[in-house]
Amino acid sequence: MGMRPSDLTAFESQATEVAGVLRALANERRLMILCKLVEWGEANVSALAEAVGLTQSALSQHLARMRDENIVSFRRESQVIWYRIADPRIEQMLATLHKLYCDPPKKPARR
């Protein structure tokens, strides 16, 4: 899976953004938050905090970090803030990570 020079040039122009996203994802708690958002589609702070075992304060700090990188977005409904994944590329990355690390290895076919 080599990269052509044109691919590398295109990637280079996005490297700063990609590095920021990867830094934000390089945290076990943030990965679990995102997994819950993939599963649920949208969630409020209380439900997310309970699901991932964080205080609402700690969760809010993680969500702020991911908002800064445009990984999650939110909407306010009265007093409740609902979070969701903002960029479909993040869901694709999580699906790839799940496939690489969580799916059971496939046994080679017998001949």
C-alpha cells in the first residue's frame, strides 16, 4: 500500500489537521466517548458520563477538546446539551480501529 507522490502532496496539505485529530483521539476515555456516540448517535452529558465512568466535569473537558478539533458537535435543547460526532470521517476511523483491534481474527480458509 504505497503512496503515490500526488497522494503524499495532498496528505501533506492536510497533515496539521490530521495530526490535531489524531492527538485528540489518542486518549482512552475520548475513544470510549466516541464509541458511545457511534452506538447511540447522540447523547447528553449525563448519559455519556455514566456510560464511560467519568464525572460530568471530566467528561466536559474531553468533549471541549474534541469540539476544538471539530470531532464532536452539540445542540442545546432547553437545559440539556446533546453531543454527536460532527465528521463522518471520524466514524470511518472508528470503524477501521474496531475492525483492526476488536473483530476476532479470521481463520484462513481450509483447502
